[in-house]
Amino acid sequence: MKLGTFSVVLGSMPLQNACEFLSRNGVQMIEIGCGGYPGTAHCKPEVLLNDEKELAEFTKTIKDNNLKISALSCHGNMVHPVKEVAARFDEDLTKAILLAEKLGIPVINTFSGCPGGSGEDKQPNWVTCPWPEDFTKILDYQWNEILIPYWKQKVAFAKEHGIHKIALELHPGFCVYNTKTLLRLREAVGPEIGANFDPSHLIWQGMDPCACIRELGKAGAIYHFHAKDTKIDAINSALNGVLDTTHYADEINRSWIFRSVGYGHGEEYWKAIISELRLAGYDYAISIEHEDSLMSGKEGLLKAIQCLKNVLIYEERESMYWA
């Protein structure tokens, strides 16, 4: 496995400085935002796709700092009910695929997206229960009329350009948010659909990341991994449950908040996750995503790096001489 970082946490730094910082602190891989919600602070596809000098400088910066790119990330809602919004996210994804082809990067990270509840809607509609029957009808429309057709078309485009791993982050608010929904889309579209596995979103929903890794691992469906933690507030969640719309900045009143690795759960918890990934055959980036509102970006990142250095399994396993 390789210790990685999602570079958006260092977005205020030029790419050169960000890479120097990561390399100096023992990071081996970098995940780079190139559109959509992550933005383009370190990677502007419209420039890199059309300017060979800029592309060469970009790749040299990564290489000179002994880093490799684990994935290009352009999380967005390509099936947004407002066509103009959907088109912008789709264009970002198209550029990411073309740039990944040019750079030889195997993985694109994004979201599944979430349509409206009907063709007349102007806002996405994330359904969390099957009744009244209106909600079941919405799910049928979203999946069969919008989501599956979109991803069939986009996967075909990606395959034409040599990209065979589209890693969807299991994220509430989007149609793919748990193990079952990821596998449903994968079965409908093809093995190019996999997971950018982020335990933090599963923890607050009440899932066991190790159980989810085992199930997705059986299908060979884990393509990338985000190292991010979540802390459940026992008092607030006991009062209000975990479907919490309180603003992220109001930490004291939320049912849960995102934490740096090690601050939601200790090393033993993370050692179990890393071991389960090895059992699943995953041997790629463990990419730190910092969204801890109680720490600065640099401190949260350094704390996560420190924790993961004690947790990651770097070397290949050896023969069992004792067996």
C-alpha cells in the first residue's frame, strides 16, 4: 500500500510547494482535484490538455518530488436535474478522463450523482425510505431512466480512452451511498464502476467499514481509498439520530463530525480496516482527505500521516514459513 493525500487540503499552495510538503512528510501518492467540487487549484485540464509545455512541467513537478498520481478527482453531479448544471459537471468528467488517458492514470474519482424526483424537478432528490409509494416511484425514475443510462454511456466513453476504473465515492445525498447501491450500479453498467472507499460516510450511517470492504472486495470493486474518520456524538445522535442537517460548523450540536484519522477512532480500528483491505487484495493508495473542522488543514494532515504510518502495511506478504 502507498500513503497518499488528496491535495485539495493544500489548495492554497502552488503545486510545487504542496508536493514538496507531502514528499518531505513521507507521502508517496497524490490524488489531484481537476474539476467539479474539488476545484482545479493544482490541475487545470483545459490547460494541460492543450499545452504540452505546461503538461511536461506538471508531470515533472510530481516526479521530481518522488510522488505518483493515484487518481484524478472531479466529484460532481452529472445527472443534476438542471441540464446546464449537469452539463458543467459532465464536461469536467470528460476532461478528467481525457487527461487521465494522457497521463496514464488508471483511476477517476467522482460521485454517482443524484437526479431530481421527476423530469420537472429543479433540485436533486435523495430518497431515504421506500414509503409512501411516491418514493419508490422516484427511485425507479432516477435509476432506470437517468442514472443507469448516463453511466452506461460515460463508461463506454471512458473505455474508448483506456480508463477502466471509475471510482464512485459512497456518499449520502447521491444515489450510490452504500454497498448495495454501488453493487447495483456496477451490475447494471459493468466492472468499470467501482468504489472510492471512504469509511467516514459509512461510519455515520451505522455501517461497519470492514464488513463493507469484505463485500466489495469479493467483487473486486475497490479502486481507491479515502482515509477520513468520523466521530459520532453519543448525546446528539441519541436525541436526533444521524440524518443531521445541522451546519458542519455547528460542531457542538451535530450528531457527528468528520475527524482526521485517529481522532474519530484509534489505531486499532484503523489497523483492522487496513488488514481487511489486504484481505480484499487492495494494494494501492490510502489517500488522506482532510475535512476536520477542529484542526487546521496542515495539522490535521500531519496528524493523519503520523497515525497512518503506524497503521499501513507497506511490504508484500511473504511465504508462511510456519505453515
